[in-house]
Amino acid sequence: MTLTASADRRAARRARRAQSPFAQIPFGRIQNHFAPFEVITPEQVEQLHEASMHILENIGIVFMDAEALSLWEQAGAQVDHASQNVRFDRGLILDLVAKAPAQFTWRARNPAREMTVGGDFLMFAPNGGVIFAQDLEGGRRPGTLEDYYNFLRLAQLCPVLHTTGDQLVVPHDVPVSFRHLHRSFGAWTLCDKVAMEAPHGRIIPADAIEMANIVFGADVATFDEPVLGGIINSSSPLRYDDRMLGGMITYGRAGQVLIITPFVLAGAMSPITIASAVAQQNAEALAGIAFVQLLRPGAPVIYGGFTSNIDMKSGAPAFGTPEGAWAMAIGAQLARRYNLPYRGSGSLNTSKAPDAQAAYETMWTTWPAVLAHTNFVMHAVGWLDGGLTVSYEKIIIDMENLAMFQTFLGGLAINEETLALDMIAAVPPGGHHFGTPHTQARYATEFHPTFLADRQNFELWQENGSLDTAQRANRIWKQLLEEYEAPPIDPAVEQALREFVERRERELAGVELYT
């Protein structure tokens, strides 16, 4: 390609970006200044706390790692090495949990993209841990590295997504032993937002930290602020397996963000009642958070809640339920009790297509998360089929909703200018405000700029193809990928990352590795 052709192509992309669906939506920190929605009383919060303390003191949590057991024993917990069960004095747990920061800054490759975690701040993170990719033309299929990189590109383009994501989809066309290298390479080169990589085992997070060292030009473990984060799930009921503990040890000692999230489905991994499920979630979360503080006092953690219920007709997980909404809000109340940032979830649903069920179950998850003052909303876009599938079209539908949340939480001004009493006086009864100076000065910016919803009349909608929401979303994700341009990165850094990936591929080829 000639220099002239390349310049023309860049100019065409800039022109398209000016008409981008996201052109009028700003990137920035979202703050929720509303009072948090609380579904139980302070007395009931204390009941759940006491129930959790009973679990920790009298029943215990299994830690399936010899090093973890040794650390707990040295700290004064009651360790049964044969069963790997650990029981804790509440004073030990609460003293350790109190060392975790209530709020911290999460650095990004681009300093303008760094985020504040905790307090009234709200972050949206994309889909994670998903097996299949889906779109209207290709249907449902095993995910590929190209899908993974496309989802990174969409996350980079969307102003209301704040992270690169953690395991956006399984790239089945890359060998298991070094998938993580390609995930992280894409996250650092295709995005400049807050970065995530799965802290599974000891090898994957160690490689992720080495790649972060390359990007930041220093040992990130010495930084005061983290640059990486990832999800830790206890294998409920009442257990942390060796894979998750290896990740906790590696990221925790390096001072990187650990989002400690029990995965509890009432009726399967806990007793059937939501009260019991949340009490168990709390015990598991506190044990994990305390363990991280045992490794490095003051290490950044987020209290995660991922509790819902089983559908008793099918035995399958149920998402977007009233019970899940209770659990989401109660988890936030408990996190505030311990002065911790809170992680919830966004687009959870069990629909198999980006349809009405997917939309209403998603809103039964996202609204409770936002109202409850969740700080980190995981799976905020794209989910279908209980998290087995990520849909290109559903990503766009959910992005539309996240943009509306950003506008809604931004609040409105009530003052002399916005009350516009002079305009009310100037327009006679039966008149209209289309032509007033007040309307003319604000018509392009006053209302939220929807990019997906169709607000034409019926006849125009028919003339333009009678497209439904999923069909319009299909056009938009294709447009976004066409206009995508990677954020700038130092060529020497990119080359160093590439060489690291190539070297570690050779070293890890054929190694049995956690995915």
C-alpha cells in the first residue's frame, strides 16, 4: 500500500469515527450519588454476619494448597492438613479484612483511562469465562482468537466499558498451554484501558505480571497502585481449589487486584434459601479476602457477589431473577459493612438469543447492581445462555443500556437557566418550543444520544427495512470493527511483548496448564 493510499484510508476512518455510534458518548469515571438501595435492615445484616462467623469458626473453609495451609497455620488458624480444612477465629479474619483498602486507583496503559475503585465509583467490565461466540449470520460456535480480539476491539471502542475483560471467550484455536499469552498480548496492544488476566494457577498470573512489567517498564509489584486484575471464584460450597489459590498467591504478593467471588447457586451449592446462600457467600468471600491480606497487607481486593438460584424445574442455573437481585443488593450491604469495594454482575440471563427474555433478565441484573452501589460490574455486556455464549449483537444492545446508565447517574441541573421560566412566558398557550433560542442552543446535546433504538414512525421504519433490534445491532458491531484503530503503543514495547509470547510459547508447548 502506498503512503498516499494509507493516509487516505486513515482519513476515511476518521470521517467514519465522527459518525460513530459512540461519537457523542464520553469516556470517564462514573459516580453514583444516589443513596444505595438496601433490601434488608442493619439488624439483618448483623444476622448474616454472625451466621458467616459461625461458618468460619465452627465449619471452616477448605484450602487445597500446601503453602496456603502453612500460611494459615502460622497465622494462628486451626488447620487440619488431612482434610485441608481451616477454621478461623473471627478476630483473625476481621483484623485481616480490615487491612484491605476501601478505595484504590487501578492504573491503565493510558493514564487517562485509569479508574478509581470503591466509594461511589462505578466500573463496567465486559463478558468473561464464556465458551461460545454467536452472531446472526454465523450462529453459535466455539470461540476463536479472532472473536477474542474482536471483543477486545469493541471493549476499547465503547466509552462505557472500563476494562479489557478477563477471558472474554475461550479461543479454541490456540493451544491450552499458552492461550493466556495471546489473551494478554491482545489486551495490551489492542486496548489501552485497565487490564485483566485470569489469575489461575501460578504460571498464568506470573506470565501476566511479566508482560505488565514490559508494558510499564518496571517491576509492577513495587508500584503503589495495581495495573492488573482478575476474578477468583471459590469452588462453592466452602472451598478454594489449588488453581485459584495459586492465582491468589501470585497476584496477591505482587499487589495486583483480586476480585474474590464465591459462585453460589441456591439449592445446589448452598441451602435453597437466599439468606443461607448469602451467609455462605459472605463466609467464603471473607476467608479469601483475609488470605490475600495475609500474603500482602493492603493488597487491593474487591468483595465479589455472584449468588443466584437454581431453576428447580430444569436443574439449570437461573439468572435475572428476583432472588438474584436480592443477593446482589445484600452482597453490597455486606461489602459496605466491611468497608470493601463490591463486585456484582450485569448482563446475566439464560436466553439463547438476543431477544426480549435476554433484555428483561439483563435489566433484572444490571438495575439491582447499579442501585445497590456496586463498584465493579462484571459481565456487563454480551452474555447469553447462562454465560456459555457471548453474542456480538447482545454486546451492542447492552452497550446502549450502559450508556443510558452513565447519563442517568450523571444527574441533572436545576437552576435559573434550566428552568427557563422566560421561555415558558414567551411561548403562548397552544404554541411550541421548537424554535426558541433555548431549544435551538441545546437540541443537539440536551438528550441522551441513543445509537441503537429506533424512534422513526412506522412507515419510515418499514421503508428502511423493518429492522429489529438485533438486526440493527448486527450492523453496528460490524461498523465499529471496520472503524477500529488500535491505540498507540511504543513499537519497542510491542516487539518485546511479541518476543516474550514467542519464547514462552516454546517453553510451555505441551505443558499441562490451567486455562
